[in-house]
Amino acid sequence: MADSLSEDDILEAVARHVGRPGQGAQLRRAGADITRLPLLDLRVVRCVETRTTRRESRPGRFDTSGLPTYEGDLRDHPVEPPKDPAVARTVELVLRDSVRTVPCGCDDGRQPCSRCRGKGKLRCDIGPVCPACKGVDPCAWCDGTGRRRTDRAAAEPAREKPPVGRTTCVKCRKPHTACPECEGRGAEKCPRCDDTGFRACPVCEGARTTEHAPCEGTGLVTLWTGGSVGQAPVRASLKLPEPAPPLRVRQQTGRAGAWERATLAAAGAPLPDALDPAHLKAVESALAPRRGEVARRVDIGWLRLAAVTTPDDPDHVFYVFPGREGPDVLPVWSRRRSLRVAAVVAVVVVLVLLVVALV
């Protein structure tokens, strides 16, 4: 495994990689430098529990027999933690002997209608203006008021000729005076109230009362003290060292299966012996029990990684890690070479921009 790799094993692996097998010792004499970079990937899922009590109310005679019960203080009631701490759930309970059904306090399940205020009807809007007379001359005798116009002189019945196309006014009952379209109303007949001026309340339909919502019309409510136990996953992670090695190194070591892994299913479970001592304190801090924690799952991955630099090749850093058939080596550009390449790319970009600007 990675922690069994000695410095001689590491240098010999680098020597083989650069085509100089058997010359690991010469690399040491030439000034090769080895830096140990143990990697840690720790992920924790805790099941954290919260408990609350509250007054519950349901309309009518509500059956609570299907809910589990508890006695005394809810915090002392045992509730089984979930098998998988990553799954959230809520357990609802009922305090024993707290259930009772009582009168709601309404009028036998009814209450005055809030829309019409118990009147059963609403004032209706005036219907649309008559399209024939435009509401200007609905009736030549009363102008749609039901009373004779005071500004017209009396005419002898024998000499008075009825206007052509007029009809009897529904307001003053005078024949041959009203607009045939609106019959003296000055507006079309209202389809909602039939010209009565009032329409039935659309909420209570004229009954003046509606069903009382809190009791759903039963006149009764069921009360009890409820307890709620919520169990929710809380996730945390820890990745060391900081800063991490290059992404290419992390990806390659993962694909090569070089990581060792373990799963801990309980608080206080012993940590793997192979963990690097430099990581133990951080791991113990990350795994400290949290308030309300009732279950956990800890996934730990670790890898002993070494970085080697040689005076003969300052442009590369050789990362050595355990493989299936011995140490594997992954060369990565050194910081110096990366900066040099970045500088060259920047100069090329500037030159291209200048050429484009001049063209």
C-alpha cells in the first residue's frame, strides 16, 4: 500500500519512468527531493433529530387511533433512528389521554355569510344602457322615472297622436310612450336580477349562512397534544491537504483505484490505522458528535502520495502513488514551466491582437 512505499521505492519508480531503471540511488545523490502529500477525502452524513410539541385541532370527530402515542415528556420517548441516515423522515405522535372532542362554538356548524353579511342577497349593478334609445329618451311620458314629466304641457287625449313604434312603459304604464327595446327602463333588462335591483349571494346562494370551516359544519372539533420527531440528514466533508494536488493527479489516482476506503456506521467507531497521523486531529474534530445526532455514516478515503522533483528535469513534478503492480508515476508540469507557458501564450495573444488591429 501507499504507506509501505519507502523513499528507495519512490525514487526507483521515478528512475524507471524516465528510462533509468536501477538508478534510484543516483537520483538521490543528484539531489532529488521527495515531499510526502497524504490525501484525505472524508464525507459524513449525520441524522440530526428535532422534537416539538404543539396543540392539534381537526374538524368533527377525528380518529387518532392510527397514530403512535407517547407519555410524559416527548424528549424521553424512544424513537428508532432511520436505517439510512441520509433519508429524512418525520414521526407524528399523540400524547396519551390528551384527545377530546368538544363543541366548536358556532351555530350548529353554520356561520353568517361573510359575503352578504347574513342578508342572503347583494345589490345588483344597473344593467347596460339600452342600445336603441341610449338611455336618453326611454319614455316620452316619464323619462324612465315612473312619474310624469313636469315640463310637458297637458294634451287633449283626442288630439294626442301616439308615436310610431313606441310601446307601453313598464315604469308609468303609459301606452305608446316607451322605447320598444327597453320598455322605458333606459337600460337593457339585467340578466342577473331580472331588474329587481338585487341578486342572490353567490356564496351562500341566499341561505344567509355558510358552513363553518373550522368544524366543517359538524359543530365539533377534536383537540389533542401532538408530538413531532423530525430526523433530517446533515452533510459535511473534509478534504486534505490544502491546497490540493493538481486535478489531473486526483483524477488519475481515482481511476487507478489507488485510494483505500472505509465506512464507519456509528459514532465512536475506531478510525482506520492507516490514516496519516497528520490528519488524525482534523478527522477527530470533523467527527465530533453534534447536538441531536442519532445516527451517522462516515465514508473515508485516504492515499499516501509523494511528489518528487529532480535537478535534471525542473519542468516536471513526478507524483508517485501505489498501483496494482507496484508504484505508479504521473508526471505533471512544474509551476515554473506552467508560468513560462502561460507567459508565452499571453505574448502570442497580444501579438495576434496587434496584427488584427493593424489590418
